[in-house]
Amino acid sequence: MAYEPQYYPGATSVAENRRKHMSGKVEKLRDISDEDLTLILGHRAPGSDYPSTHPPLAEMGEPEDSVRELVEPTPGAKAGDRVRYVQFVDSMYNAPSTPYFRSYAAAINFRGVDPGTLSGRQVVEARERDMEELAKFQIETEMTCPALAGLRGATVHGHSLRLPEDGVMFDMLERVRKEGDNIIMHKDQVGRPIDKKVNLGKPMSEEEAAKRTTIYRVDNVAFRDDDEVIEWVQRVFDQRTIYGFKPEN
Amino acid sequence: MVNSSDTNCVQLEIFPSRLLKPETAQKLLNAIADINGVTRLFIHGPRLPDTVPYGPAKGEPVHHPGKTVIEVAGQAMELAVYVGGIRMEVIDVDVKEQVREVCENILPVSFEFREGQFIPTKQTVTDYAKRGPGADPLMLGMTDPKGKLKHNPVCILKPDFLDE
């Protein structure tokens, strides 16, 4: 029987969502066009070619190498794209994802990515078109709620603050705003105004966010409610401690 | 003149569960300003910059809708922060209850309302360097610690009240 990765223990909705994010089997909730994505990432003008940092690999005459033969380069590497980043921030108030699970999702389901996990933000560096593929996946699926998570290249402050009255995570650069029922992004991820307003879709309701979140919270699903998770977290902690302890050194 | 050395004075903090829109904040502050017996008050929250402070867009204007001019008791003032909490000193417990009632009527979200020590009682070395030895103790802790005093950071809403 083929092995199926289990990804994460636990029986609660949060554990189930964590498994979904890690396996990449997430529901697609919205559409964002390539042009809009390029605009909000702010790395190049929409419609322009990908600037390259080296000629396409096929033209470079690579040395003979068994590993190069074994590993198919990603489309971005093949074309010689620049390395560019996308950075997400997730609110602590029941945002669907968290930096750790975005990193798991990136590292498990995408090739040629370099996820960086920080307390409040998560950055992925990759060849430009590979990075765009990942960014599009994360923005379009249930991993992102446009109100509770956002693209923020700089000044990520806001993830740990209370939500403002309208429920859109505080952003001192005000890159997104609520217009009617929709969340509009009118600046790129570092805060430069962009030519058109990008509609990121409807925000999740409080109930939906609570259902889709990967965050254990006492006011939603508490970490202590999930016995299997506790058991495994403690086991990992125990064994790391035991195997890290080497008295003979 | 009333000050914090009077034993009946209590300090309060209003801590809403959501950051307040400028309109809600204005409504709440006006209602609080109508209560007699509020000696000092300041607004607390995340700062709103005029320009992008760092990153590739450094220097771009932000135009945050939270950074707006509100009018409290007839005086216009520009919000420098998104209102997250209000801390104040009132002359006695009766006033505290009036403030609580105002919050219950106006705030659209749940809030924490607590009594404690929120305003400094002693000046720091920085305060001393900024204000000198003859500084008014009432102004202590009332200004933005990172701000400049020349920008007149404190608003006196009812000057007559100080002379009582």
C-alpha cells in the first residue's frame, strides 16, 4: 500500500486545517489575474518580460553532472529569472494561515523556494515566476483571507494588534481597504501606490475565519483540547531534549 | 486645581476589543469631554506615519484614513495614532461610573474598563531634560515620549477648569 503522509496529528478543526495547508489540498476561494498579481507584488511592470539574471540554462552549456540530469530545473531557473520575494502577514485573530504553515505549504508543495519563517511574517524567495506561482496559490486559496492576511513587503506591523472596527487587519501603510463588501488593494506590497485598484475579494466572516483557521486560540479551539497534538508535541520535545543531551561531549 | 496627589483621584483605562475608527473615537472623546471631573486624558494606539518609514517605498506619502483631524469639545486635533485605548484621570469614583456609562452607550464593540496606575508620577531624566526643573506635574506623561514639545502636543479643552 502506498504511503500517505499524515502531516499533522489531531482531531480538531485546527489540526485538520493544518493538514490541509501542509498537503496543499486547500479550497480555491477566489481568482486573481496574473496582471493584478504582478501589480501588487511590485517587482516588475505588468505585461513586461521577466528580467533575467543569467541566460536560459539551455543556452548556457552546463557541465555534465548526474545531479543536474536527475533534477529538472524549475521554470524560473530554466529561464534564468531573478530571485524575488513575496511576504505574507497573518493576523493573530483567526487568520487562516500562520507563518509556519505557509512555510510548510511552500516547502512541501513547491520546488526551488526558500521560505523564511518569522514570528509575524513569512517570506518566500524564489525565481520570479516560481514565486508568482506560489503567491497566486496562497492568495487564491483558503490559505488567505484578504482582511486577516496580507501581502506586506515592508512594515508588517499589525499582525498582533487588535483588529480595527471594520475587521481589516491594521496596516500603518494602508495597503488594503474595505470598499463595500470587498477588500481592495491599492498599493503594492511595499506601499507604493499602484495604477489600479486590485479587488482581492470578500473577506471571511468571523465564523468562517474561526472555522478555517490554523491557529489554536482559547476563544476558538484551544490547543489543550487536542490530546493527540499535545501527546506528539510533548514527544517531539522530549526526544529532542534527550537526543540533544550528550554528556560525553 | 485638581491633581493626582488628591487622594480621590482615580486613573482609568478604556480598552476596546477593536481599534476605533476616528469617527467613533471622536464621538467617545466628545462624550467624555462633556463629563465634569476628567482631569487628564490621553489616547494610546499604534502610530500612523505621514510617509513610509522604511523599505523600497521610503518617503512615499501614506494618507492613512486614520490620520485625520477630529474635533473634541470645539477644538480640532490631528490624530497621530489609530485609537486603541484611552487612559485618563478623573477626580473620583462617581466620575468613573459616568465614564463607564458613556463607553457602554457609544462603543460598538466590547471593551475592558479598568482602574489602575496609568500615568507616570515621577519625571524621567528625558522629561527633565525636555522640560527643566519647573515643569508642570499635570503635564507629566501627557505627551508623546518621542514627540517634540515645540509642537504643543497637549490640548487644554476647558482652561477654566484648571483655575477652579
